[in-house]
Amino acid sequence: MADAPYKGVFPIVPTPFTASGELDLASQRRVVDCMVDQGNDGVCLLANYSEQFALSDRERDTLLDVCMEQLAGRLPAIVTCSHYATANAVERARRAEGAGAAMLMMMPPYHGALLKADDAGVFEHFQAVAGAVTIPIMVQDAPLSGVQLSVAFLSRLAGELPAVSYLKIEAPGTADKLRALIAGAGDAIDGPFDGEESITLMADLDAGATGTMCSAMLPDLIKPVVDSYLAGRRDDAAEQYHRILPLINYENRQCGLRACKVIMKEGGVIASDTVRHPFAPLAEPTRRGLLELARQLEPLALGWAS
């Protein structure tokens, strides 16, 4: 484990595909290099914004190995190992730790809209993974799972399972939930993070967040916000955040994970902004709107290869 708790900006590593939908490993290596150049505090692999739901198990293993090899220890990596089946989550967790992951990220077990575990099942799921590895675990509390993780339950997880020491809160009312968790779980939480492309970052920092997990589109512009805030310069952080918020909002509300790929293709990081079917490509008017906003701010990814 790290000598000090992980904090700061840990964006999601996107998965580039060729125009025909295959893994593009050359572009993947450039993505990793770009994200190191962005000055991030770490990265997150195989998450939802990595299109993990569109990857085969073999592709996951390939991407894990390629990304960890390309990182070469330059940044700590959080690796997502979510799975409905506890045994599969354990296997993924062990594989990630063996590849050099600094931390794991997991959603509670679910499959579709209705197949979910109860509190006892969720606790046992995390308990099994925690017992199989020696690195910390981040609970991803996101609407995608449809599982309601209460403040009391998350506090219990962190309190009774020492490995579960990081929380990524993406539920509605993130700031209030973070504030309640920090009050309830206290020293059991090493890292209260937010997500959702950092769209509620200022409120979440005010609530006690010490990290954010955004996309790889503009983390170099988000990092000064977090750094300024954690250094006690809230006014500077707010000014910087208000400048970039229109682009973050456009990504979150109009584009989703496709935004990062569009920016990285435009900047020469990746060869294609393809997303796997049945996910649809970004509509051309939306793409133009995204690029218009991005060119006003010039995130590193937009001009990385120039």
C-alpha cells in the first residue's frame, strides 16, 4: 500500500478500437503516455468509461498487461474488477494485483436491472475480495448498478473490512453523502472520491472529497482545481473550475465516454474514436459543439501529438 493515502486526479483510461472494432494496442500505449504527460496522480483501468462492458475476458487481460507495461511504474493504477459472481471478482482482483495494481475498484454485485445481492451478499462479496489481496479496495457507488448502498452500510464496510478504505461516490446528492460518510466512517476512509466526470467537483471538495475520477479528456485542467483546493486556495480552485465547467457539463450531459475519444483522436493520441456497437458514435453536430468548447480551453489531449 502507499505510504500516504492516494488523492488527487485519477482519470479513466479509455480503450481505443480500430475502425472495425478491434483493440488498437498501439493507440492504447499512446493513451497511457498522454495520461502520464497530463500530470495525473494516477489512472484507473478497465472501468465503465473504458467500455469494460464491451470487452471479453481475454481482451481485459491483454489491456491490463499492455497498460501496466506501458505505465512502467510511472503512475499508480487502480484496476476495476467488478463482477456479479464473487469467484470471478476474486480472480480478477488477484490478476490485477499480480500485474502491479495499486488499488482495486469494485461495484456491488448486480446483473441487469433486477439481479442484485442484498446487504449480506454485498458484504460477503467485498469480504471475499479483501481476503484474497493485499492492496486497498475502492467501492464504486454508482447509479449504474441499481444497488442502493446506504451511508450506514458503506460505513460498516469501511469499518469492518480494513482493505475497503476508498469510496467513489457517484450517487445523486454526492456531496451530502460524502459528508455523511466522512462523519460516520471517519478514519476508516483513506480516500473519499467523486466521479461523474467531476461535474459536482467543487461541492464534493467542500464536503471533504480528496480525489476525483474524471475522464481522460481534460484532467490536466481539473488537477489545478483539486491541487488549489487541497492547498487551501478555495477561491483559486473555484475560479479555475468555473472556467472549465461548460466543457465538463457538455461531456457529462451530451457525450458520455465518447467525448474523450473524440478529443484524443483530434489530438493524434488515438487513430479512431470508434465505440463498440450497440453504442452509437457521437452525432456530428454534438461532435462540433464539443470541439468548439475544447479548443477554447486547449486540454493537453487535444494537441498532444502536435
